[in-house]
Amino acid sequence: MDEFKCISSQEALALIEDGATIADIRDPQSFAQGHIAGSVHLSNENLQDFIRDSDMDKPLIVCCYHGFSSQNAAAQLAHFGFDQVYSLNGGFEGWHAEHPDKCSR
């Protein structure tokens, strides 16, 4: 069974500080308006390249709007072979509320 874990923004922050990859699955316009600093916009168009080019052993945090869609995406990415996959509780909206200084445009 493909496993992922739902984590808080505080847990995500610790993983990010240790070098985790952040995949943002929101639409391109939302991503362009603001995203977690250092995150990669992940869509169906670049999914295969992302999988090919990623370090599967590195923690991967999946972020969406509010933390629901990212759970399905996290399960899929775990299925593709990522070892440590996390879904960000509260999504970007929750992250932005708690860590506005850690967001980019």
C-alpha cells in the first residue's frame, strides 16, 4: 500500500529546512500569485519530468489549496516510488496564514 502522511505547517517547515522538495499542485495562476518559497509547480504537463528528475529518497511535501487534493496527489506520488511523501494540512492557505514570510511570488 502506498503511504503518505498528513503533516502540519510546523512539521513541514522543519522538513523544508532539512531540504525537502515541495510540489504545489494548484493551478498555474494561483501558483503565480503566491507559493511556498522554493516550491515547484506540479501539473499533469510536467509530472513525468518531475518524477524522472527528482531524488526519490528526499522527503516530498505536496501542497494544494486547503490540504484535500494534495492527499490524492501524495498517494499517487508514493505509488510512483517516492519514499517519504507528505500532504500539507491546510494547504497553501494555511501555510500563508502561518508563514507569510516563507512565501514567494
